Amino acid sequence: MIIIMKHGATTEQVGNITQYIERWGCKPHISAGAETTIIGVIGDVRRVDRDQIALMDGVESTVRILRPYKLVGRDFHPMDTLVNVNGVVVGGEKIVVMAGPCAVESREQLIETAWAVKNAGASMLRGGAYKPRSSPYSFQGLGEDGLKIMAEARDLTGLPVVTEVMDPQMIPLISDYADLLQVGARNMQNFALLAALGKNNRPVLLKRGMMSSIEELLMAAEYILANGNDQVILCERGIRTFETYTRNTLDINAVPLVKQLSHLPMIVDPSHATGKWELVEPTSRAAVAAGADGLIVEVHPRPEEALSDGAQSLKPDRFAQLMRNIQPIAAALGRSL
Ligand code: PEP
Ligand code: MN
């Protein structure tokens, strides 16, 4: 349920309502806009008498909310959420491009890539130190050494860094090095991980599971917000379909739909969505045109030598070309890079 207060409702009137809600074991969520205040009711709302609330001083109207994601939905929180990643704001007018290798492979590889993506106009550096590989025999990442290299690249270039966390126990260590903690597609419904990230103070990049619906993605984000952290960026990275020519199918619908349903920023990963470097630029253009707040793109100086995801990694000059070619699309939508 949401309660819409009258224009000019007093703090005392808002306080009376929140007390009433708490008396029934529910939690109020106040969103104070310039014009009106909206109070969201979280919990078992069946016990709260809507007709009674409608009679209370300062109340304009009450609305039943049937969607299961309360904190993530726009009903409770109509304004866009801005996520601040160490000074880089995601969800505002700027389209934020995160770029870098799938995995940190060596100091040289990462620092070279970091400078290349920075010079091409990226605002954040990506790189996995702990890799969720389908095979236990594939390269698993450099672990803490990889995190140290990421932190060094940030110190050298000034780019905030994003890296994946797979296990709740790893959150403190990874938070020591990284600015944005990524939940990979395979862990989107690892609820212990999501709850722990909700209690942590770093922003989170939550990728859509490869077989997850949009509602499941929003409910996964709800776990993080319900545990206290509203700094969440959502990411469409392709879903599995019957198509075999691409690694996944980019669900472009998810971009405008999630932006309608939720106030959280939404970005697109065209690399994992397609699995083919040739498709990365065209799908990036589509993502920006559809209203994405950013991109996360795999870039490797020598994709043929990459230890993971070489086939979908752009060489630095192709990444620079991508940046040039999305610029006019961003500008047409009144956004900058
Ligand atoms: C990645 O970003 O390197 C990654 C493993 O992505 P996903 O979780 O989307 O497969
Ligand atoms: Mn990858």
C-alpha cells in the first residue's frame, strides 16, 4: 500500500501515519518529494486498515500495490535513484561506460587496458579477480593478487573499479579494493550473498540471471534494498533462448521495461549478451537508444591470448570506435558520455 499525503501535510501528520503503520507490525518508507510526501507500507499490509488511514489528517489517498517488489518499484519511489560509485554517478544524464578485460590476467595486461579504455572515454574499469567459470579446470582468476592490480590501476588512472564477488565471506576483502561489487548472472539468486551485500556499504552491480525473468531480477534487487543498501545498478546481459548463433539473446525489452518498473539504474552488457565481438558495437548502440544508463564492455589488448571470453572482447581501437559511435545516439537523447 502507498499513502499519498496532501500537499503541505505536516511532519506531525506524517508521524501519526508512520506510528499507525508500525502499530500493525509494518514498516513505513517515506519518500518526501518537492510537492507531496508518499509513504510506502512494507510488510503484511493485510492487517493495516486502508479505510481508516484514508480518514486520517493530511491523507490525500491510498493505493494498493500488488507488485511484490516494494522498495525497488517506482510506486514507492517515483524519482530515479542515482548510484554514486566513488564519484561516478550512474542513473543521471551521463551514460556510464565500464570497460576492461573479462579477467585480470597480469599487471601489464590490466594497466595497458585501463589506460586504453580511459583514453577512449570509459568512466570505470572492469576486471574479474574471482571468476565463476563453468568448468573447474578453466582459469579461475588471480584472486587477491588480481584485486591488488585492479586497485593499482584505479590509483594510476583515476577510474573506479568493478569486480565480481561470488561468496558472502569475500565481501570484506573485495570491498577493501573495489568501488563497485558485481553479482554475476550465476549468483543472481544467491540470497545469502544478496542479503550480505544489503548490509555492506559498497554499491552493487546486479546482473540478470541467464534464465531469470525481469520480475526475478527485481526481486533479487529487493533483497539488497530490504537489507539496507539502495545503491544498486541492474544489468541486462542476455538470456538463454533457442538461438545458437549467439551466446545469449540480448533482451532489449528489459531496458525500457525495467526503467518503467523501477527507479534503479539499468545498464547493458553487450559482450556476454552476444558472445561475439562483431555484435558488441551494434548492440551497444541499441542499448543506448533504448535508454540504458550505461554499458559494461569487455576489452582486451590481445583477445586471441585472453584466458577467458576472448571471442567477445574488443581490441582497444574497436572500443574507441564504439565510444565514438554511441556518442551521437546519447546526444540525440539529451545524454552525454
Ligand atoms: C563477467 O562479467 O565477466 C561475467 C562472468 O558475466 P555474467 O555473470 O553476466 O556471465
Ligand atoms: Mn566475461
